[in-house]
Amino acid sequence: MNKINIGCFLILMVIFSCKDKVEKGDVGEPSPKMDQVTFNNDEKNQKVDILLDGNLFTSYIYDGKTPKPVLYPVITKSGKKITRGFPLEPVEGERVDHPHHVGIWFNYGDVNGLDFWNNSYAIKEEDKHKYGTINHRQIVETDAENGILVTKASWDTSDKTSLLEETTEFAFSQNGETRKIVRTTTLKALEDVSFKDNKEGMIAIRVTRGLELPSDRPDIFMDANGIPTEVKVLNNEGVNGNYLTSEGKTGEEAWGTRAKWTTLYGKIADEPVSVTIMDHPNNVGYPTYWHARGYGLFAANPLGQEVFSEGKEKLNFSLAKGDSVTFKYTILVHNGEQLTQDSLNGYFSDFSKSQ
């Protein structure tokens, strides 16, 4: 057998060997590409898992356990959960207030007189007519190549009348130690709709205990047996969160002020982490007011102007039937060396140029 025939024979042997391994399942799945986004559409559990490099970043959950779709949990690249577990997965040592604060969500406290913000499983049956529900309707698209998830939902009254049709595009990505969500939500009015100025809104995240601001106020926490227990003297060990706004406001002073972006930073298990929300110049009410509380509620609310300005301003935003409005936000989830103010301004500059 000459050299050419021997070479061909060896090549054929390799091909058949690989084919045999594939048929027998001996060859593993290819490793995810760097920063690759993967969507796992779990219809049984009514959620879509979003993975980066094969690791869970967050899940879009629409199982009805909360009266709106949420992103939960939210996890840094290094594996730190920055969202509070309660009420979906109660964790010892975390607060158990405000059962409507779950993961990352988007809603409002006064839509045609209905409270979409405070609705939860804890509302009594006789009071449910006062509240609205955001019902998931459809997964429109999952585009892994571009990290895009598109969903539809409806903002409904207790008697099932739909006030708003919501179309939301989530764009997920990762750059180094920074994970990013760009949320673009368009609300189309199916009836004449008013958004009366209200402090309860609009895009929000409820963070884990470590990212709260230290406090000595008594509260109710989950004990080791899963029982809510009043704690009169708080243990602030490991609690080290702090706010910084684009305008230089820090700590509790961030609440009720306007800013282009606000970051909440601290340490979880001795690792620096932060979550940043950025407003977009095209949004109504830009630059937004911040409903940023020390106990872990971190929200941007562009529509509550009369409340935050103590009556100096008034918006009372409304939509006529058939009209639409779009809100666009960036959320940065970072671990490792703290992002500088210059770095955050750079992220904001890039974001503000997008349409």
C-alpha cells in the first residue's frame, strides 16, 4: 500500500471513529462561546431561563405566583445572588416585608385608579377589586445570537378588562465581569388610561440583605426554621450597601431625587458587587426620580413627580385609547472591582445614544 493510500485509510478511520462516538453519545456538547446567551424555554414551569456562558443569569418567570412577570433570581457572573429570596425562596436572615417585591419587575401604583404595584398573594379576596394584574400572554421571540427575548403581556382589571397591551424586549449580554439587561417596554392603551402621580413605581429590584443600607430599625425577618420573626435590634453584620446617583447623592439622600443613573453597591461574601439602573433620555419624565429605599427596594419612578417634588411638580401622565408609550432602561449587574463614576458615565453615554 503506497503512502497516499495509507493516508486516505487513516483519514477514513478517523471519520468513522468520530461518527461512531457521536452515534453512541461519547462526544460531549460543544462548550458555550464566551459571553454566549442561551435561552431555556421551560413551558412546564412557566419560565425562560437566561444563561450566559452556560451559567444562569436570571429567569423570566410568568407562573402567576406573583401578579406580574418577574426576572428572578438575578446572579452575578461570579455566582452571587443579588435579589432577595422572599417570597419565592425565603432565606434565613432576610426581611419578609412587602411580598410584592420580587426580583426585577415593572409596574405602577395607580393605573385608572387600580394599584398594580402592591398586588400580591397577601391581598384579601374582598379587596382584590382595588388591584390590577399583569398577565403574561406570549413568548414572541428568543434570539440567542443577539441575546433577545421578546414577550407580550396585558395589564388587566380584576374583572379581566385589559387596559394596556405590553410588549417588552429584553436584551441580555455580558462584558467582562459586567452582566447587562436592556429592557424596552411599550405600553399600548386599549382604553383611555391615566397614570396618576404615585410614588409606587416603576422599574424595580428588591435586593438581598447584604446590599441593604445598615439600619437599627426593628423589622420582621425569616428565622432558621422559616418562621417570620420580629427582630427589635438588627444585626448589621455583612450589611454594607450604599447608593450613589449620577448627581452625587449618596445613601438615603438618593431617595426622591432626580438622576440619570443610580448604582447600589456593596459586598456579598467579601466580594464587591453592584447593581445599576440607567434611565434613557427618551423616557417620559427624564431624568427619573428614584424610589430608592435603604431596606433594599431600588426603583426608578418617572411618573410620581408630585409626590417626590412635594407638590412643586405634577405630571399625571395619560394615554388615549390606541396611543403608546415606550420606557427603556439598562440594568448593570457587576462583580469584582467597583465600577467608577467615570465608567458608569461611559455606559450611560453609550446607552443614551441608542434609540
